[in-house]
Amino acid sequence: MSYQDFERAMALAPSCEYFTTAGGRTLEQIRKAEEMLGITFSPQLLEFYKKFGYLSFFGNEIFGIDPDSTSGILEGNSVAYALHERKNYELPKEWIPIYNNDDSYMTFLDYGSLNAEKEPRLIMCIYDGKSYQVVETVAEDFGAFLLELVEASLSD
């Protein structure tokens, strides 16, 4: 079911208002990002990076990866954001930022909690001044998360 959610979200996303993508990333760029983060991306995330690289639609921004740009602007780049937060705020290595919920909340892929398909759950967290705190589990995997955002965008 989770991969079906992902496929449906990927098929519907181009229909969303203000759909923008960076274009796919090369396998070399993806492997470099994995190495920098110390994480092997899940099948859904790997396919997402190959096809879209980054995704924005109707006020939603799904972070991409740019392993060659890790300083400066953090928003939109999971690699830069994760490395910065690890260094400055003790972000757990297993957490990869994927979506900024605003109001100081961030959604992370939690590679410390994988389902049967080797997909990480998505958690919403807030930094309390000392450490990141999990507020809630947002979705069982990336496909479910993306589909919820896409369908909400299409219904507005």
C-alpha cells in the first residue's frame, strides 16, 4: 500500500497549482548525498530524487538534495539542513529534514524507525532550545505523506 501511495502522489503532483521541480538528480549526486549524511535513502526517496530532485506546489516545499551546496541557504536542501542542524543543534543522525511546517516545526524522515518496506516514518519535531522533541508521527512513510499533501492541494 505504501508504494501505491507514493506512485499516486508522484502521478498527481504535476497537476497541482504552482508545481515546480528541480528536475531529477543523478545517481552520482544521490550517492554523494547519502555518503555525506551517512544514510542510504529508502526506495521511495531514491525514486523521488531521481525523478523530481525537489518539489514545490501550492505552498508546499519537499526538500531536495544538493550535496555541492552545503553552506548558505538551508531551506529546500536536506543535505545542508541536516549537516547544519547536526553540528549546531545535535540533530539525531537518523533524522533527515524533508519539509518545513513553519511555526518552528519541521518534518523529518526518521531512518531510526523503518517499516517492512525499509521506508522511514515521518515525524514532526520542534527544537525546544536544548534538543529536538518529537511532537507527532505524521505518516507511516514518504508516499503517505506526499499523497496527503498533494490531495489536500488538489481539493483546495
